[in-house]
Amino acid sequence: MADLKFQRNFGIAAHIDAGKTTTTERILRYTGMIHKIGEVHDGAATTDWMEQEKERGITITSAAVSCQWNFPTQKGTVTPDTKKYAFNIIDTPGHVDFTIEVERSMRVLDGLIALFSAVDGVEPQSETVWRQANRYKVPRIGFVNKMDRAGADFLMVVNQVREMLGAKAVPLQLPIGAEDDFKGVVDLIRMKGIIWDMATEGMTYEEIPVPADLQEEADHWRAQLIEAVAEYDDTLMEKFFEDPNSISEDEMHEAIRKATIDLSIVPMMCGSSFKNKGVQTALDAVCRYLPSPLDIEAIEGTNPDTGETTVRHPNAKEPFAALAFKIMTDPFVGRLAFFRCYSGHLDAGSYVLNVRSGKNERISRIMKMFANKQNPIDFIEAGDIGAAVGFKDIKTGDTLCDEKHPIALENMFIPEPVIAIAIEPKTQADVDKMGMAIAKLVEEDPTLRVNTDEDTGQTILRGMGELHLEIILDRMRREFKVEVNQGAPQVAYKEAFTATVEHREVLKKQTGGRGKFADIQFSIGPADEEWLAANPGQHFQFVNDLFGGSIPREFVAPIQKGFETSMTTGVLANFPVENMKVRVFDGSFHAVDSDGMSFELCAKSGYREAGRKAKPILLEPIMRVEVVTPDQYMGDVTGDLNRRRGIMEGMDSRGNLQVIKAKVPLSEMFGYVTQLRSLSSGRASSTMEFHHYAQAPNNIAEEVVAKAKGKVKAE
């Protein structure tokens, strides 16, 4: 078994265009996995292997790569105390439309390199990524990239990480020079300067004394660093007050490591990945400060049989437990399930239990992933990440475990889609192919939802944004050879009840032979606030207040199912219902004519009747919008956002640019990018992400409902 002390599972996440894929490419070059650096803008990056990624120069799907790094090395040369560290790295997308790729990567990683652009600092998607890392308590290192660009300012970004992300950002380095003159860094731990040798692609470096003009600043930031980590090592503080020079490098590294793993500080470093500067020091920092699987607390789960909390330690001798976090279809090997192994040992060809389905799955082969290439391995052990082939039914978020020792691990958070398009196959030949293509795409991407409009018979695809759906349709055409007609993008509205009403529904059907009978008394209305807070991500609160056997226990589940399935079509305009509470408190049954189906149908018809009285309202998605614009276009941009029913949240300046933050309904944001270009002569840019659902104004709601009903009548 490999020593887990030398294993690192980390990801690279950031806002769009901060340099994630470029950095990953440099890591692969320095670790000897590739021999020529491929650039994103040439469509040649290793981890951007999809056709759409190559064409657009963006990352769409997270890619996993494995490599090894020699650490420590002295000036790029291996010494007797050098150890080989094994890395599993996941390169994630920056666009908010593909946020699920970041979410599921965070769920299984032990650490993170959070990239920031030295010019743009903390951007909207940086905040989203940070929140995701906080949700899964992932320790992180900050790397300020693009130090060679005009306007680069390392300490400005450090300050923004403190103020905007609420993190205790602590520089470990100071840049020597900036923009075109950026040539090295001052290492605040060793108090030495490092200048990279560009003749060797930055692989070797030269040590120099701290430049005189940086000495005072370096002393100041070193003191801040020691202060930040002193609570993890009391002797550090004492030594610092007695003699700052008496603190050894090892003591500093140990204290920084403890504080980083504890999420108390975020060590900040800088460099320029494109110019091959600073990536190796970041890799050394990964080895030094990010946790190995052994540093992470034992993972908790529940025993599906008893409901008790169970733990698994990162040890190959414990029972096997793993979480499947991504499904991918490969044209050559078929379906692959990426999984993180938390405990135990799994041989290729053996069986595991899928806790969700309750069935055993045979894992015929296990692969080590290198972007879209696979290297078969004989077994996988605790702390590693691999891909399984040969299974029948594994979905994103499934727990795979030893059949004799079942455990269900916590699933991941999956955001709700906000935008929809109607599609239909162009020809009869495309009908079956479209069904298969959608089934595979939905399996790969949990944020893609599909349903059939009962009134029009069209297939409705719902996703995270226009770009997301555009890529999905492009993949259907290229990978699955399906041609479809598509409608204009629609807003994914929702409905909600605002009043609680009581209702009695009786179902009686007598048609020769055995009839159908069910009688339910229930109340329906909005879910309780406390319940929603305690059950994040759930929308249906069901309360069983039946007593005295008025309805037998075996009919309660069909009643619950009837109400839950009805929520997908609301009573106003057939939009899904958000946050509903149903309390069943009385009813009756017939000894012969009552069955589960009767009660399910009764619940469905009761929902339609009672729902109309529960004061339903229309909810619309509200987006968080951030616009970066030169000063002279401020008035035009804010005026345009106001016309779109935007609510201003604040303004900041970033260099000579203004940053406008607003909350705007999604329905007003179609075509906004084009409008913004024309308003600002192409100089302003915007980003948008979903924030929350809010009640639509009456005039908008009436229009949407009338349109939905008009569409039904027209059909």
C-alpha cells in the first residue's frame, strides 16, 4: 500500500479566465506527464479535451489527472531526502453554468488551489467557488496568477480575499517586480529572494538576498505571518519576541500547515502560469500545507439498516466505502463512474453494494484517469480517486461499499436549473436517438432536467443557463448525431402556496367488479420555515397526523407519493411548486375497494382542488449580476439595469473601472450581453449567477399565466 502521507487530492478552481487550465498544464509539464506545453487558446490543453472546449477555449467538464512530484528538491535537483508525492488533480470549469462540476469535485477533494487574477482580483465566480469550498470545509491555498499583466497587484488581491471572502489571507511571498518586470518572489519564511531561470521553462531558480527596497515590507509581512499562525505554536510567538531570526523553517511550515488544515488561514502565493513562473513553488506548498487523506477526519455516514452514524477511517484495512461523484460516457470503454475511495481496498472484478439501489454492482475494471485517457489498475485503496467500468446502475452521488458493512455517505448539493428550452426531433429517425441521447446526458449532468410538457407533447430541457443548454444541444448533434428543432429559451418559473387550507377529497369509482374508493382529509400550504432551514435542498414537507386506524398505514406512502408527484405541475400555469406542506389528519377506506392506487389518485385530485384555494403565486428566478464598466458608461449601464427591474446592491471601483452589483429577474436578462456591448462600445463585461426565487409582480404573473393558458388553448 502506498504511504497516504505522500498523497494529495486537490482541485484548481476560480473565476472564468483566471488561468486554471493553463496552471494544470504547467503542473503536468513539471511533473513529467507531458513533454510539450499545450495552450488553451490553441485548443491544445491536455484537460480541455472536448471538441467544444477546444473551439471555445473554455473548460466545460472537470477533468481528473494523476501525476507525481518530487519534494523537496533543492534548486530543482533531487536529494536523498526527496520523496515522491502522488497527486490527483481536478481542473474545474469557471463558468457558473457548469457549477455542478465544481460542486461535485469539492465534495471529494481534500484541498484546493484557489486561483485569482492579479488584475481582476476576487470576481463573482471566485465567491461562488469559495462558498462551495466552505460548504465542504476544504482547506485551500490562494495563488494569484497573471502577475506579468498590466495592472497586476498582489497585495490588492490579498486584501480583497480578506474583505470580500472573509478569509484570513496571509502572504507567504512578495513579488519582485510586477507586470513586465515580474521576475521572482521573496520567500517570507526563508527571507530569500527567488529568481526563475526562463531558459529552463522556470524549472530552475537562483536564490538572492532580499532586495533592499523590499526589506522593510518583507519584515512587516513576515511579522503578520508569524502572528497569524502563532496560536498553533506558542513557542513561535515567544521566539518571535525574543529573536525573530531564531524561528526555524520547519517550525514555520508546521504551524502554517496546521492553520491551513484547520481553515484558520489561507496562505497566499503569486506567479504567472503562462510565463512558467511560480507554479513549482505552489506545488511545494501543496505538499507542505494541504492535507493528505490521513489529515482529514474520518468520514461520517449512516448505516442504511439501523440509521446509526458510522465512520470510516482512511485505512486500506477498513471495510470498503466510496462515493461516485461523476458519470462519463466514453466512446471506447462505455460508461465510467468516477469515485473517491474513502476506506478499504477494492480489486478489479469484485462486487460492491450500491446503497441507493440496494443492489450489488460488479466493478469489472478500475481505471486511473488522465483527462480523457484511462490507465487500467488492478486495485484501488483508501484515499485514492479512480474510475469504475462495467457497472449497470450507478448515478452521481451514490455510495459504493462493502456489502457486509453497508454505509450511506452524505450526498452532494445539486443546484436548481433556472432556464428551459423546448426541443423536438427533426425527423422520425431522430426520435429514438434523442431519447437515448437525453438519457445519457442527464445521467452525466445532474443539473440538466428533462420533462415532457403534457399539453404540447414537447420535450422540455432545463439547465443552469443559455451556455449550458447550448453546449448540451451541440453535444447531442456531435456525439449522438441527433438533429433537433429548439424553441426560444424560457424562464423556469415556479409556483408556491401562500395560505394553508383544509380540504376533504373522496374518490369513488364503480365500474362493474371491484371499484376504487379513497377518502382523505388534509391541509395544504407553504412549508414551515424551521423545517426548510433544517432540511436544505428539500421542498416537500409531509406530516402524518392520522390516528385510530382511519386510514391503514400501508396507504400513507401512496398518499405521500400522490402529493409529491403532483408538485411537478402547479395549479396556476403548470410550473413546479416550491416548498409545500401537506398534513393528512383523517379519512376513511373501504375494505374491498380501497388500494394504494386509489389513495394516490385521490391525493392527486385533492391537490388540484385544494391548491386553487391555497392562494398560489408565481415565483421567478432572480439573478445576481455584476457588471464591470469604464466610468463613462456608468449612467447608461445602471439606467439599463433599472429598466430591467434591477435592484442595485452597490458599486465598487477596480482600478479605473467601476463594478456594479445588482439583483435582476432572469426574464429581463435575455440578450443582455449584446445590449451591454452596444452600450459600452464593447468595453464592459458582465457575469450572472442564480441567487433566489422571488414573487413575480402581478402584471408579469398575469402575463405568464395567460400565455401558458393560451398555449394550452391554442393546442
